[in-house]
Amino acid sequence: MTKTFTRAMPLFAAVAVCIAGFANAAEIKLPQTISISAYNLGTGSYNETVGIGAAVKKKYGKDFRVIPANNDISRMTPLRSGQVQVSSMGSGVFFAQEGLFEFGDAKWGPQAFHVIAVNLPNASGGFYVSAKSGINNISDLKGKRVPRVRNAPSLSELARAYLAFGGLKWSDVKVVEVAGFGPMLRAFMQGQLDVAIATTLSTVPKRAHASPVGPIKWLPMPHDDKSGWQRMTDIVPFNIPITVDSGVAITKVNPLQGGHYPLPVIIAYPEKTSDDFAYNLAKAIVELYPEYKDSTPSSHGYQPTKDHFMTIHPYHAGAIKYYKEIGLWGADEEKRQQANLKRQKVLSDAFATFKKSSKASGKEFRAGWLKARSGALKKAGLATFTD
């Protein structure tokens, strides 16, 4: 098994003992059908959800109804309408909470969801290049052809953040607009891009590695580069340092210092989801871990550690109850929880006030909201992640 977050390692033995202690606890109580919106068919996140559902079905006879969706809005819509109890989201969950990009529309605004569980896969997300390119660091991308995926703010913001790690902005590179993740891979393999973006667990870099532009190599994000990390997390605060020692173009002899974020994040609206449901779902995900951990290469990330709570999203009260029982929720986690709840309230209040007073629509509404959002966060002494 590859390395996980270094600071979390001492916790594993204790956590395993705690979880084992609950193995004979009262049967988990869940509704007959749990509905969850997730990524598209065939994606890692979709397959992970199916794996968890199969374990729940085998152990408790409950059904997981997984609804695949193309984007963040289509995953959040059935959650907000109550068609599903939970949603399995990616980095777009950050933009949903913050009311940014498509969530800056008058129909949406910042979403005050709570987290039930997250997966922290043993993988790094970042830039990869041809090993023959002469590009060794992110700063070397100045003047190079860098992709920006249209209508995919999650990917575009990650690319902007990775560039910031190397002290670069979009204006420092040759931006190449691509229509999606697949077109980005094809453009890279055809020599139309100098760099592409993926995670080390994705099958995408495997194809690039075997193509004529291969072999590939990953551009590192050294953990001792504090200024680089600060610049990056000023844009994507959910990114966490991780060292990976297996994957495409990665070995134990040549590990990669990079970063990753919770993927997926399983969320629910607290006003629509009871504490009892959140408690039992969190418990099922943790206690059935041995049953589904090998269902996909990335499913090992559901094993909970303290790092799972290092988000800027608050956790559901029911889930917190369970994490307290297994010894993972303490004073630091509660302090972070209160700060996260405060942030969601500031955002929700600011949006309600702006929407009530604004007569604008479309782009004008979104521009006005961004200004109001920035002002409210600054007044509360909170980071904007946009300025």
C-alpha cells in the first residue's frame, strides 16, 4: 500500500482498534433505499459509490440507488429537491459552498450543506508533461501551452492554482482552450499542449504515458516550498500535501511530493437529512470499509484519519456523533467546525441580502454578487479565495 498523509500515519493503529471495537455494535439502521447522486458511469467516484452500496446490500440488505450526473449542478439539483438524500461531489463542492461560478447564479447562491464522509485517496493531482520536454518544475511552464477547460471551473481553477504554485498566472502562459477532459488528453498526445492535468490514479495519464509523447513525468509541488503552497491554497484551500510512491511514472525510489483533496465528498443538507441517518451512513461507510476497500484503486481513502476533517466545510451533526465515538473528533476538529459554520452563515446571509436588494440578472447579477460576497467575507475577517 502506498503512503498516505504523513501526519496521519500514527493514528491508523488506534483508529483500527476503535473501529474493531464497534464491529459488534447494534446493527446499522438505514432506510431500505439510499439514493445518491454521483459522477458519471465508469468514473472512479461512481465505481467507489457502487462498491460501498454493494457492501451495504450484502451486510444489511439495503439498496444504494446511484444516479450518475454530468456536472456539479446536475449532482446538486436532485439533492436540493430531495430526490436523493446525499450527493457524492468533487472539488466543485467548494464552489457550491462559496457561491462561485455556476453557483453564483440567482437560482443557486452559496449552498449550506454538511459533510457526512470523504475519501482521501492515496493520489496526487497536478500537472504532467512529456519526460522529453525539458520541463522539470511548474515555474518552467512560463510561455508554454497550458490547457484551460471550457465550462469546467473546477478543472480551470485547479490549473490556475497549480500555476500559482510556480509563481505563474494565466497571462504568463499560452492558454489553449479545450472542450473537456478527453479533448485535453487528445491534444496533449497530439503534441498540441505542453502540459495536462490529472490525478495519479486516473487511467488518463496511463494512456499519455504509452503514447508517442510518452513517457510522462509529474511536476512536483515540494512540501517545503511554503510560499508556493500558500499561493496555491489561496485559490484552492482544500488541497492537502501528500507523498505518493506508486502510480504512472512514480515509484518507491522516485516518489512524488504533490497535493490532493477529498474526492469525493459525500454531502447532505442538514435540514433535509436527520442526524440519525447521517450517523448510520457514516458508521456504515467506516465499518464496512474492509468489504469495499479493494473495489477500486481509490477506495482505500475512506479509511478515516484526522486529515479527513481538514476541510473548510462543516460536518453533519449525526456524522460528528459517530466520529466522536471512534475517537477521531476532538477540540481541534470542533474549533474548525465552528469556523466552517460561521463561514457558511456569512455567505448565506450575504447572498440573501444581495438577492433581496438586486434587480440585476445574468452576468450582472453574478458580478454584483461577487463584489457583495468579497465585501461580506472581508468584513468578517475571512478569506475570499478570489481576490
